[in-house]
Amino acid sequence: MMKIAGALLLTAGTTLMGMRAASGIQDEYRQIQYLQQIMYLLLSEIRYSRAYLGEAFLHIGGQVREPYSKWLAQMSRRMDSRDEGIFSDIWENSAEEYLADSGLPGEEISRLKALGTRLGAADMDMQLKTLELYQEQLAVSMSEKREGMRTKMRLCRCLGVTSGIFLTVLLV
């Protein structure tokens, strides 16, 4: 009886681990999707409101969820205080500080940091074109994620179940 209960608990535990890994893959996709929405908001603020970056960050920061709202609000504060160096340094440091635990994949955070070097050193038209280019990169990244996402999620769940069964057989 104890062996059966142990086998069931072991299999349930590994199944949950597989489901959690699958959920992490799906969360990465959702975070990229949300970042794309934020960039659309930033593009709209610059294009239609003619807002400078600090003002746009402050306005958008009030509309988005954490950790993005803190990131954008901090960007605005740091830009206004002007004591932390050039825009690209502020952007990179803030992205590292606030978005490291956001659920975004590492390659997306790196791409986001690179955006800061091109975004701050440009006039309004170049900022718009830079953001549009970044939007296209995000769309490609999302497409690549979407292609492999279902397969990876299914694989994680199957590995969770089969590893539990394998360990149960091995231990019994």
C-alpha cells in the first residue's frame, strides 16, 4: 500500500514539475506579447502626443502592470534628474534592474537593452523608425516562440509524466 502511495506521489510530483515547465514557456511568450503592447503605446505617445521620451515613459508607466510600470517610471525619473549619465546607460541599467525577473527571455532583454542605444540618440522621426524596427523584431521573435511553443509544452508535460513512471519502476 505504501509503495502505491509513494509511486502515485512521485508521479504526481514529476507531472506537476513538467506542467510548471510548460507554463514557464507559455509565460515567456505572454511577456514578449506584453512588451510588444508597451512598445506600441510608446510609439503612439511619441507619434501622436509628440511627447519626449521621459514624458512618454511616465504616462505609459501609469497604464501598464508591474514590473514594467516601475521600470518606465524609474526611466522617467532618472532622465529628469540627469545625474546618471547618458540615455543608453540609464536604459540599460534600468532594464537590468527592473526586467531581469519579469519572465522575458534573456535574448529579449538583450535586444531591449540594444534598443536603448539607438533610441536615445535620435530625433523623433528616427525614434519612431527605431521603435517600428523593434516591433518587427518582436513580431519575428513571437513567431519563432509560437512555432516551437506547443511542441515544447507537450514535451515538458510528457517528460514529467514519463519520468515519474520511470522513477517509480526503477524504485519498485
